Amino acid sequence: MGNVTVVGSQWGDEGKGKIVDWLSERADMVVRFQGGHNAGHTLVVGNQTYKLSLLPSGVVRRKPSIIGNGVVVDPWALLDEIKRLGEQGVTVTPAILKLADNAALILPLHRRLDQAREAAAGSGQIGTTGRGIGPAYEDKVGRRALRVCDLSDDATIAYKVERLLAHHNAMWRGLGQAEVNGAELIAQIKDVAPKILPYAAPVWEIMSDARRDRLRILFEGAQGAMLDVDHGTYPYVTSSNTVSGQAAAGSGIGPGAVGYVLGITKAYTTRVGAGPFPTELTDAIGQQLGERGHEFGTVTGRKRRCGWFDAVMVRQALRVGGITGIALTKLDVLDTLKEIKVCVGYELLGARINRFPSGMVEQAAVKPVFETMTGWNSSTRGARSWAQLPAEAIKYIRRIEELIEAPVALLSTSPERDDTILVRDPFAD
């Protein structure tokens, strides 16, 4: 039995929460390895719905859960999430949750800067959630971030804050706005420190022991491949690497431990915020997909843009991300359509291309080349075997497999965890 890494193969919101929850029952440990509390996972367990942002999905199943060093952590948001789960009957203790002591922190000044930049951008907004994730990653790369381990020493906090404000207050002065008060910031940090430190641990060591003991590790990614800071629709991307390679770097374990890479893939396409979207539908069908799919962001509540399945983009995401197989989700959203289109290529300046280009101008200019398939016009919701699927739905799935050059390992037919068709157990590889 091996490890499994779960990543999104589109622009996020592919339904990772349910799949990760389904897999976590088979795992011994669940690890979150990138992003921040800008990404949300929704888990439906019985009659209870859990909405998670920072916490790994394993906490709901009482599985050992880790927030890795690749995550940027807002300590106040983390404590709020732990409290909220507690009110739903899920107690998250340091025995269950471990937070990498070398993870960088999101501070109030990061949220303020994120929101100010986006507001000032006007038509150039990229659709950030305003939660400070980008600025926190900037400070991490700029080697001026406070990390979890710094919270245990007052002198280190003071030193790091002074260094941090030398950078941030210069920006605020340039913008003609009030500087950050260092004493107030230090007081906030000292207040939250004793509440966070019990969760802190050398996660890399825990991961090493887990691998030695041959535990089954589930690596849980956030967002999707096309939001990757290197491989996505830059600059309309997130501030971290979302592809499977980050599972190793973001948790402190070698790349050989990544295991089976499962790409969560929606049966159509959605994205939140600004940026190119070749197959977007702005007509009644797009509206219908949004309504039937309940396409609103878990964290922000923002309405998602909807469009046809883009096989070119998903195939590229699979290649870049080293994805072994996919979990196809929300097939039932397409149940009422008489015809379904799939993007099989692009046209760019009169030429046919079979990849999504890197440049902003080219990304905005590509036109989708569609293949039209017959819809099944009957319900797939709740199906738990291939025999329960309409023939045309199976044809659609098989055509997607051909186009993206990867097999469907799991098929989700509703938000309920048991409404899942297992084709191949990722943990068995």
C-alpha cells in the first residue's frame, strides 16, 4: 500500500473535499502542503457539512493531520477554524493536529496590504481573496517572515517585526498611508503565540518516521494546477505551487514519497475571479451549470464562472503535475443537457494548437475548438456502479480519458461520500 497525493487539475473547486474525505478513511495520516486559508474544502458527513480552509480533511475522521511548511498560516484564522469545528462536535487537539514549526505566518499587515493592492488595481485586479496569502509568501521568499518557531521567543519576535516593518512601512509611506504600529503588532503576536505553539512540531521528522513505518500518507493539495504560480494562467494565479511536486517540498519529505497522484477533475470547468477562460459560457447553459452545481466559493461565497470541459488544459495539467489518474466529479450536473461540448484544441491567430500558451496575450486570444457529444438526459446522481450509468454518460467518460491521456480512477456522482464509483484504488499502487 502506497501514498496518495491529491491535487486539482483545473482552476480549483473541483470537489477535492469529498474525495480527500473518502480517501482519508483509508489513510493513516493526512498532510496539507501548500496555500493558506484562501482555499476551501467542503465535506459532507452524514447530515453534517464541514467547511475547512487551513485544516487537513483528516481531522474530521480523527486521523493524524499535518499542516506542512509549504502552507502560510494565519494563526487567528486557524484558531477560529478549530473553534468552529469544535462547535460542530469535532475536537482538534495537538494530539491530532501538528503544525510545521518552520511554516511562515500570515499577519494582520499582510491582510491589509493584500486588500489595499487589490482595491488600487482597478480593472487590473487578479481576484485575490484578500486574506494576505500573497504578501505572506513574498515575505517568506524575501527572508523576512515570522515563522511558527519564532513565536516561542520574545526577542526573536521583536527582531523579526523590526526587520519586517523596515520593508512594509516604507511601502505605506510611499502610498501616503498610515504605517504599521510595531508595538501593537508585537502585542497581537505575543497574545496568539501560546495558543498556537502547542500544535508546533518538526513535521519533517514526523514525516520521516511515518515513511519508515510504512504508514499510508494522503497529501492534500489546495486550488488547482492552472492556479500554479509557475504553470498556471499567470498572473491570475495563486502565490504557491499547486502541482504534486510541492507535496514533497511543502511537507519535508523526499519526492519518492508522493506516490499515486490523483487529479481531481470536474466534468465541466469553473473558475473564480479574473483571468482567461477559453470555454466559458455566459449564456443560459452556463447559468444552468452554476445553479445545478451550486457553484459558489467555499471560502468567499463568490459565484464561479462556468464552461465546457477543456481537455487540452486538463491534459497539460496532468503532464505538468505528474498525475497518474483522475477522480471525475459532478458528472450529475450534466444530466439534463441534450448536447455536451468538449474542448479538443485551440485556435490561435488562425493556427491550431494543442497546448495552453504561457503568455497573457496568447492566453486571452485562444479560441476553443469543440467536439459535440450527445447528452444522456437521465440521472446519474447517486450511481455507485458502471451498470447504473447511462450509455451516453459512459461514452462521455471514455472520451475524456482518451483526450486527457489518463484513466478515471474514481467517479463521484453526488456530494455524498458513498456515491463514488471506485475503478482503481490509488492506495493499492
